[in-house]
Amino acid sequence: MRIPVPIVLAAMLFVTPGYAGLDKLPLYGPDPQVTFTEVALYPDQPERRDLGPLTYLGGMAMASFDPAFGGFSAMTTDGRTFLLLSDGGNWMRFSMPVFGRPGKPVFGDLTDGPGGGWLKEDRDTEAMTADPATGRIWVAYERKNAIWRYVPGPGPVRSDAHVRPKAMRRWELNRGAEAMVRFADGQFLVLGEDPIWGVPDHFPAFLFARDPTLPGVKAVPLRYRTEDKYRVTDAAELPDGNLIVVLRRFDMPYRWRVRLGIIDRATIVPDGTAPVRTIAEFGEGTRVENYEALAVTREGKDVILWIASDDNQSILQQSLLMKFRLDMRKAGAE
């Protein structure tokens, strides 16, 4: 995701390298060093952990001097192993059996993908999903409006199938696939970032009956609806089959607004409109960032939400990894 206000982009040029995507993409060096620093949800009230139906279990700020580090826009995890993908096609993988004590990260980049991979527009990756049973990974390329499938491995390295669905080619180059979910039943949902012309707070989406990279799989259109000019940046399936989504809005002069919402699975139907119901908001006093990555895991009976932020590779922002417990009853998700 690029900051959606041209004036702000111009003002931030000196702190946001490579913003225009015209230079060669930075790749990770031979041995990037990453620091993980504990952070509070409420910086001025570090003991406070409530956020609507969520309980904050801890968080870390991730930082590195490597120029390719950051920009994380998608994530997959089983709660122990984490794969974070940037919007420039670079990925970082690390294990963390005990929260707050991560192992040494492994780094890579998407050598397989659209185009030659020289420019940012070739590797503008905003969404990722996985099949835990096979280890396969699917990555959505926003500017190319394409979906690529990758074989199991330490990260998305080698692709064995890809598709550019005809129905998605009409999406604007810089407002394409922003979130993608593989449901437990094998269906896929891809959510677009650009509102439908003339219909405020309505956004396009496509449902696939199975792996969209397989021959003959059709993209079935539908819409999702938000409120107050918020846009979905990522989505994940909850244990009950509904979706939880991250919602973001950018306001002048340089302010992020973030909410969490739920989409009822029953409303995700062909040609239908699926409303997003807000359940929590990062309000006054919370650590608000450009949250773009979301994953759901289980710890016993607890439903765990993992949220990561895209720092736009700016010195004014942070790459965060936050952990929450979701009370499904309080969220009205059951």
C-alpha cells in the first residue's frame, strides 16, 4: 500500500526510499541483523491491555539497518513459525515457540513472479494465504492483478502455477488485490482496494470455488461494504468460518486510523454485498500504525489474532508484530 495522498508522498520523499517504484528493488543483504523490542499497546499505560473484545498479549517492534527490511503487508503463521511478506516481494521467516523470544530470521525474495522483478511494480505483493495441509502459498500481486502459487519451502521461492483472472484485469493498477483468504473448505476470496465508482464504501471482491490458479476456475463477483471511508487491508478466517478483517483509513496531515471488523460468511455470496461489522478500534492512546497483515491461530480454546504493520520503509513508522486474544462471544462472532 502506498500512502494515498500525493502531497504527503512529496513531503515524505526524503524518509521513504523508493516510493515511486522506479529504482531497482532493494534485496536483503547476506546476513541482515534484526532487533525485536517489546512494545505496549498503550504507550502511556503499559499495563493496559483491553481493546474491545480483544486482550493484548504482547507485541514487538522489528527493526534492521538492511535497506530491504520492512514494508510488511502479508503474513502467515501457525503460531510458532512466522512468514512475513513485504510489498516489494521480500520475505522474512522465523520461529518463535515462546512469544517474545524469536529465533534467527531467514530471508528471501520472490525470484519467481510477474515481469523481471527489477521494478517495484513487478513485486507489489499485498496479500498472501496458505494451505497448512500442503504448505503451498498463494501470493496476490496488486499492480499485476495476478495470483501466483508457490511450492512448499522456507518461503515463497519457486512457483508452479499462476493466473491473471480476466475479471480482475479491470482493477486499477495500484488499487488491485489487497487481501486474500483461503477458506478451510478450499474456496478463495480476493478483496480489492479501490471503491466501486459511484458507490461509496463499496468495494469489489471475487470468490473462487477452489485454487484460482487451476484451469477453468471462475472468478465470481461480489462486493463488500465498509463505513466511514475505511478500507480492508487484510483478512483471515475465524474458527466459525466468518472473516476478521483489518480496516484502515489515512487522514491528513499524517494520521492512521485502524479498526477490526467481521464479515459474516453467510453474506459472501455471488453478486451479493457483504457488510463489515466493526468490533474494535485502535483509539486515542493506542499504538496506531499502518496495520496491513493479519493471521488467526489457536492456543487451546483461545482464538489468537496476529497483526503486523507496514512501515512504508519510513523512519517515522515501525514494523510491529502484535498478539491478541479474541473473545468470540464479546465480538458477536459465535
